[in-house]
Amino acid sequence: NEWLTMNCSAAIKHPLQREIAEIYAPDLQMNVVTTNLAKVLVEEGLINQKIADRISTIRYMGIDGNLNYAAKKADYRGTIATGIGKLITDGTFRLNDKGSSFAGCLRTDNLQLGKFLANNNIGDIAFDIDTDMLISGGKPKGIVKGVVNKAVLKGYEYHDITADLSIDNNSYEGLITLKDENADIEISGMAVLDKKNTKIEVEAHTSGMRLHQLNLIKKYPDHALSFDAFASFSGNTPDTAEGDIEVSNISFIDNNGEGLLFDRLQLAARTLENGKKSISINSDLLNGNIDGDIRFASIVKEVKDIVSVPLPSLITPGEDLASTATNNFTYSFTIEENDNLTEFFHLPITVVHPITIKGRVDAINNSLAFNLDAPYLLQKKNIIEKTGISLNVDKTTQTIQLNASTQFDHKNGNILLLLNSFGTHDRLDTDIDWNYDRRRDFSGRVSISSLFSRADDNRLLTDIDINPSHFSVNDTIWTVEPAKIHIDRKTIHIADINVNRDNQFVKAEGTVSTNAEDTLTLKLQNIDLDYIFETLRINNVVFGGSATGTFYASSLLGGTPNLNT
């Protein structure tokens, strides 16, 4: 487990007199076997195995240099050779009555950064970094200049990235530029880091950024991205941030000017006189606002806790919300028409008329509401209208209610779909209704009741009752008989499924799981496959006829399902 060897020759004069002490070390050598070092650090509990793996990747580290110290000035020159590349160092450190100063450089011709980070998207890097820094009273003041001579990202080799940083105590000003045939980027900014009084301003200009050539996307080889951005805000967390972010002149176009053009995207955050937060977004595609008490870090947790009130087994609640809840806000958004976006990206849905989304989250009172209204959507040439979703959770009644509806317009008649779900005390009742507006009756309902619980080891158990109901297909009435389904992780027990009419039926009984010994028995009698395919307008099948018999299915949740007769 030997991991460190050292070799040093040095001369020291006046070691006990700081003002005139001198050290001359013309030969400093240290070798570290990082694989052995990582094992020692893990055994001592100082690092975890993930960090140890990264240290082991370096394999070895050999430090070779010389050090001279005289008149409170130390000069060091040397190299650091590793299994992933070589670093060259050169620096001068000075002490004086006012503090200390450091000037030096760090260079490498090739460092295998991606190998060290275990990231195949990152390749080798070469850079020069120079610094000149004065430290007085623990406060730094100076400059850092860097040039990345080579950096490989996703197989593309960037060159001549420059970075300049000026530091004055807790104030920072910087500039980063990239001049490449496939990207022209300039980012400048300043920051004053002072806890809650932190202030940051950033300005960015990007033009001619060919994402395909940079291997960032696989499509659109003829298009280039350009935009201008400006951000000015105060605060050191998303919850305390206040200010503006604006992205303008956004384009993703080819040499003929064809593609996407957007005017702006503006995001503003303000603290009102009553202490509440107001966040607004304005853009070509999305507009809206959030108002109230907002704590971003806890939104997801608190929403889950709210939903756990009527369904505590399905969504395990966290600690008592009454003592920890922070979010209490309303929101309202509008998604604008997006014909150009849909056409360019071949999206499945086109927004023909603006979609509105409204709601509230009140974690203090364990309630929330969500409402979506999409009057007109287009799926290729098919019109989808009257789409609505409404979700409400109420603490007083300990209930959750979900209602959804949509209508598909069809030349042979409109198809209306409805979903209504009501839950309380770990029980969720759901009805799904449909109606196909044709001369013959195509309508019906499926009704299920679900009961959630937890086993002794806290695993989720779900018991589903399929309630009696009827549906019509082409004026033919089918009956859904009562049935039960029990779900325990990846094991599903099915009992008494029976959908029938006259002398026709589909029955199912058994167990669905990953276990080949668990079998689901499926019984069919006089089921006209041609009729089903024609009714559902399924044309690309190569079999049909009337099916009668018993089928046995196993490993339905495994890698290789089996079906036997």
C-alpha cells in the first residue's frame, strides 16, 4: 500500500530568523501512486468510492521542481506529471507587512480531462492560466487570465477560448470569448458576492452557432443559432432572486433565412410591498405569471404532501405540512399559437388557439387546483377541440377530484372522451366514458374503484374493482361483469374478468408477473377478429376470422413473454 515517496536536497540559512531566512531546494521530487492513495483514503473513511475511482484514474503523480526562498520571496518552478497529462507551474509568492502576493502560471499541452471525469463527451484540454494576486486582510485583489488552446467536447475541437477575470475583494468582473468558424460567443459580466445582497449582471452575444457541426444536435446541418441575452438580478438563491432576464433577437435559420425567429423572452421577478413574490414571463410562445409566497426548492415535495392527504398510501406524506409549509401562490399561463414551431420540429400537436393554464398551490391549507383549457388543437389534419383538465385537492373534505374531456372531430362523427375521478381515504373511483357520434351506437363506460394500502414492509398494494357496466359497439351491447385485480409490485392477480354479449365473451383469470410459472388464462368464444379490426379501423394485419379457445400467457412482464394454447 505504499503510495508516497519523496526526495529532496536543500540548504537552509537562518531558519529561526524570519526576516533573513533563506531556503535553496534545487531538487524537489515527490511521487504519488494515486491508486494506492485512493485505497488508503477509502479505508480511513475520508472519501467515498466514487471519488476514489476518479483519483485512481490519474494512476500516478510525479512532482519535480525547485524552490528558492529569500527576502520573504519564494520562487517555484516545476512540473507535475500524471497518468492523464503533464502540468507546468511557475510562481512567485511574496510576504510583506500589508499581506501577501502571488504571481504565477499553470500550463498544460494536453490533459485527458474526459478520462479523469469518466465522461466520453469530454476529450482532451490544453490551457495557459496566468494570475497576479494581492491578498490583504484576507481579501484578494488582482487578475486571472486564461487561454484554452484546445478543448474537445463531443468530438469537436475548440481553439482559442479566452477568459479574463478581475477580482477586488468580493467583486468580480470577467469576459469570455470564443471565436470559431462554427460559433462566435462573447460573455461579459460582473458580480458582487455578499450573501443576500449579492448582485449579478451578465451580457451574452452569440452568433453563427452551428449546433450540428459542433456535434450538439444531429439534425439541421444548415442552421445556425444566434441570440442576445442580458441578466441583472440580486439575491443568492432562486427564492431571494429579484431582477430581469431577457433573451432577444433569437434565430435558428439557414443561409436562406428559413427557420425559426423569435422576438424575445423576458423573465422578471419582483418582491411586492406586502412581501409576496411576483414572477412574470413574456415571450412569443409562453406568457404568464406566478404570484404569492414561492419557495422553489420545496414545491415538488409540498405538492406531493398535498396529494397525500386524500391518498396517503399512494403518495407517502412527509413531515407535518402545518409546521413546514411555505408555498402559497397562484399561477396563470397562456401557451400561444405555435404553427411555425410545430412545422419546423414536426411536433405531433399544433396549438391553433391559445391554451390557458391556471391554478393555485396552498401548502399551508393542504389544497391545490389546476385547470387547463385547450379550445382547438390540430393533430396533423385531425381537429381536437374542447380539451380540458381540472384537478382539485381539498383538505377540508380530504378529497381529490380529476376531470378531463376532449373531442376528436371526424368526418364520420365526433368522438367525445370523458374521464371523471374522485378520491378520498385511499380510495379512487374512476369512470371513463366515450361516445362516437354516428348513426349506429358507439358509446359506453368503464368504471373502476381502486383501494391503496401499504404492507408491513411499506410496499404499495393496489386492489382494483372493475364495476359492472355496459358499452355499445356498432349497436351491439356488451356487458362488463364485476372483476378484481390485485397489484403487488410486479405481480398482478386477475380474477373474473368477463366481457360478453349473447354467445360471445372474453374472459381472463390468473397471474401476470416476471415468473414463467405464473400464468394468465384467456378464454375467447366467437370473437370476430375481422369485425374488431374493421371497427377500430386497423388495416395493417395479416390474420382474421373468428377466435374461440383457451390461451395461456406467462412471463408477460419478463423479457420473453410466452403464449400457448
